[in-house]
Amino acid sequence: MFYKTLKMIKYSIGIDISKNDFHACLSYIDGKQQVKVVRSGSFKNNKSGFLEFIKWITVTCTNKDIPLTILMEATGVYYENCALFLFGHGYSISVVLPNKSKKYISALGIKTKNDKVDAKALSRMGAEQALDKWEPMGEFFYKLRSFTRHNQSLKEMHTVVSNQVEAAEQCMYPNKEIIQSLGKVIKLIDAQIKQNVKAISAHINSSPEVAEKIANITAIKGVGELTVAVILAETNGFELFKSIAQLVSYAGYDVIENQSGTHTGKTKISKKGNSRIRRILHMPALCLVTYKVKIFEDLYERTVNKHGIKMKSYVAIQKKLLTLIYTLWKKNEKFDEKYQSKTNTTGDVEVVHSSRHSFVEAE
């Protein structure tokens, strides 16, 4: 075929995956930065389909000296088995969030949306961009994430049913049978929440190393085991992060500016990250101020005096708490409430040092 005679730089396969099957498109990018489509195919989203897909790759990618990357979207949990299988067979995998690929496809001016078109666009995206490589989450933290996400789901169910009870009690003609039925549902959910919390503790204690590190972190007054469990579960025990800046961005606490020419808009956090982390840090941030934990109380008072917005200050505390948890985990140190801090402020970023802890704080 003609594409064999061209100087190819990289093969790229885009995968659009769903519950039952997935569509794949193989492209390559040449020395002129032109992306050419080679072949498309459809496969079952199961082990036999994965094996057939590997055979398809072997037959299509004839030049073994050219690197191959496979790109797919994080579509619920449906991509996980495929990604894990391919990773286990030595393939280079990249996984992007749907909103990122959606914006890329929109920038290409593509208006049609179907599985084949999406696979083709993902193939081009993988060919043109140098994307981070995906690695599977460790089994321990994967199970922990299942527990913590189930806990959040149960609490959301509790809120929904509680609102239904309130509405049923306040309606024109209250129906006692419905109210009693909903009350039983709430009791069942409460029991499930308690059981889930015990399961989380048991899973944590199954690893003495993890249990010890979490105990060091929960020495921070107002920070409980569930808070740390959620953060560890959503970050794979911080394995994927090489710096605090990466973690802050992942959690959506990175600051974005809105400025162009003489126009200066509102500066705020991006919120383009893991909302579960921001959600679980909300109450601990309030508690840290209530319990007057010094380093957090000082930050709260200083920022409130600066801009007068309490909630903005609580967000600054959440961010600082997250970076402190990261540092304590990495260094395997226990939080020392009595340590003395020295500050060196540059703009809105403050580097805090102590004899035991060091971390970055950004207001």
C-alpha cells in the first residue's frame, strides 16, 4: 500500500468504546505532520474482542520500528477492561477525559457524531499530541475507591429520600403510608452507610503501611479517616503525581486568570478536576477554622482580611490541607500541631517551612 513508502513518525489508534463493543481507527502521522487514516474496525468489548483487536493491530502495523500509541476516552468504567488488557500486553495507552476530546473534536469543525467518527478524531488526536501514558490503578486503591464512591452514592440517596419525606409531610394531604415507607428506606440507607464505613476501615487496616500513614494524617484535628480515604482513592495513593502543582491541578484548585489587554476579569480556581476531592475537603476546612488549628486559622484570617469573602478563604484552606496531606503521606510523617512556621511570600504563593513539614500554599 502507498502509505508504506512514506516516512511515518507514529502510528495512532483511536478507540471509541461503549458497554458492548468499541470502534477503532488506525492513523499515522508523517514527516510533513500530515495525518493519514489507514484502517477502521469494530470489536466486542470483551476478552475475545480484545484478542481479535490485537491481531488486527499486528496485521495493520507492519513497521514494528514505528511507535504506536492507543488513545481512548474515560467512558465510565467501560474502558477499563480494554485498557488493562492492552496495557498488560505491552501497548502504550493514553486515556483522556471526554470533555477534553470533545473540545478537540469541536476545534476540528466536525459536526457529525457517531462511534466511527469519534474513533477517527481520537486517532488524529493521538497522532498529533504527546499525551500522558496511562497506568492502571493498584488493586488496593481501586477497591478503596469502590468503597468511597459507594459511600458518596449512599449519602446522595439519603439526601434524595429525606427531601421526599419533607415534601410528603408538607403536601396538602399527607399520606402516612408513603411517609412510613420512606422512613424505612432512610433507615436502610443509614444502616448501609454504617456498614460501608466499617468496610472502609477494615480495608485500610488490611494494609499496616497505609493504616499507619492515615493515622499520621488524621492527627490533624478535624480530618477524619474517610476524608483521607477518599483523597487516596481518587489519586491512587498519590502515585501519579510528581509535584504538588500536578495534584492541585488534578483536584481543580489551580488558579485561572481572565485578562486580555485592558480587561481584567475575575480570578478563580478552575474546578476542572476531581470534584470528589473538593467535596470531601469542604467540611474539614470548616472544622479546621472552628477548632482553631493555627496554620489554617492564620490563613483564613489573612485571606478574609484581604478580600472579605469567607467561602474563598475556606477554598484556600482546602487547597492547603490537600497539599499538607500529600506531604505527610510522601514523607510518612505525623502532623505536629506545635511546629513553628516561617513564611516567604511571593505574590499569592507562599512557601511554608518547618522542622518537620514543608508544602506550598496558594491563596
